[in-house]
Amino acid sequence: MMVEGGMAPMTARVFAALFLSESGSLTATELAQQLQVSPATISNAVKWLEQRQMLAREREARRVRYFVDVDVWYHTWAASARSIAIWADTTRHGVGIFGADTPTGDRLRTTTQFFELLGHDMGQAAEHWRQALSMRRRR
């Protein structure tokens, strides 16, 4: 499922291993052993996941432990919303370049409207989740 969504296969394996581990965390060595790959392979996957705030790291003596934060989906969703906002800004700028009265400008304007609406809805959904999670944590 993650690969179909655009994640590299090894990155998906690393994320799944962390997410499904009993403790919710593993070291790079533990990941490499469990997945039977090199530490460099783990490093590349971890870098991609960290850039998207899908995992975090904790220093533990001389080694690093990676874990999936409880807010992983919120952070991932927020990153997607930021990406959508960039698309909206870029297409809005394109309307100005090509002109709203051209076929290209019209496509860009329609695309801008789509991304603005999607970004708005994503923001509302993220806020809804944040509120639901904070209520759940209070119980």
C-alpha cells in the first residue's frame, strides 16, 4: 500500500518495521538485521522518513533509536497540506504569467482553485484530528 502511494519499497519496509515493532522503536542495527539489508540502506530510508516527519530519533548512549511518533499522521498530513499550498501559489503565479484569458491561464486558475479548496479542507481535517486527539489524551 505504501509503495502504491509513492514510497520507495525499502523505505516502506523500514517504516512498517518501526511502526509494527512491539516497542515502536528500533536502532539502525536492529532494522538492518531484521530487514537483512546494509546500514547504508537503512540510513537512506530513515533520511527520507525524517524529512517527512514520519519518524524521529533519540540518542541512546552511543547509538540512535528511531521511533514512530504518535502524531505521525498529523505531521504527514500537515506536510502534505504545505505541499498543496505551494502548488496553489505556483499555479496562481502561472495565471499571472500566462494571463487569465488564455487557455493555459484558465487551466492554471482552475488548478489553483482546486488546490486552495483542497488545502482548506486538509487544514480543517488536521485541526479536527488535533482536537480529537487532545480530548482523547485528557481521558
